[in-house]
Amino acid sequence: ASLAQDNAPNGSFYTSLRRNGVWNASLVGDPDIVVIMLGTNDSNNELWHNASYFRSALEFLAAGYTALRPNVSIALLSPIPISPAHFYHDMVNWERRIVLVTEVMRNISAESSFTFIDGHAAFAAYPASHQRLMYSDIVHPTAIGSEIIADAVHAGLCGVPFVVKTFP
């Protein structure tokens, strides 16, 4: 089976993933679980269309995995918040769009057999004093931030509570 690129929402992240070879690389192997984490960069001013458009593009991407791997489990990992420790001229609106993306992922998961993992809430559970340890810039996690994401994925996939850790 293949996923027809012509049916992708115009200009969607799926189209970008195909163009950059990321889509084909993600199909290597025979995974039991596919965790999709999108939305942070997709919700910035230059790329954002609206929540409905994001939803259709994400549904198209997830359908591609299930069409190619019918037995795969899909988990949607919401984007982390933008770092309040770094300045960006449109931070408030960008964070609002990330919250919209999180809700879209939560809704898609509730309407399907997908697992929803709340990366946004996992990062928000840490105090502001930890932000510099968690982010290398406004949206990219450090090793500590990546560990928080991994812990959120583990909790979500195993159905156990997310536990906030103490970092130095």
C-alpha cells in the first residue's frame, strides 16, 4: 500500500516530510508503535493555517502509517510549550496555537484508537526556574528536556502517571 501525496492537504507538514525524505526514513523497520510529535514549528506564524487544517494534515499523516502498517499503534505526543525563558516577538499567540494543536491531538486520539500523550502538560509541570535546564532555545529541548519527553511517552504508553523529577 502507498499513500498518495496528491491527497495531502496542500503545503502540509506531510508534504514537507516527503520532500525531505523523513517520511520514507520513518517507515524503515516494522514498529509496533509510532509516536507522532508535531506542532511546535507547525504552529508558528509562518506555517500556521488554522486548527482545522492542522487536524486534516495530522489525520492524513496518521492514516498513512495505519495504511502501510495496519497493526501499528499510533500515539500522538503534543508539542511542548514554548520556553518562557527565551524571548520571541509573538510568544503569546504562538503558545495559544500550541494549546490548540494539543487540543486537536487530544480530540483525534479520543475519536480513534490512538494514545494521547500530553508533552505540553509534562513540561508545564516543572517550575519556571527549571526552564533554562529544559530548553536549548525557545522550542528545542536539552538532554534534560528530552528526558522529560521520554518520561511522558513512557507514562502515556504504559498508562502510568507522569512523575515530575528533581534535576540539579
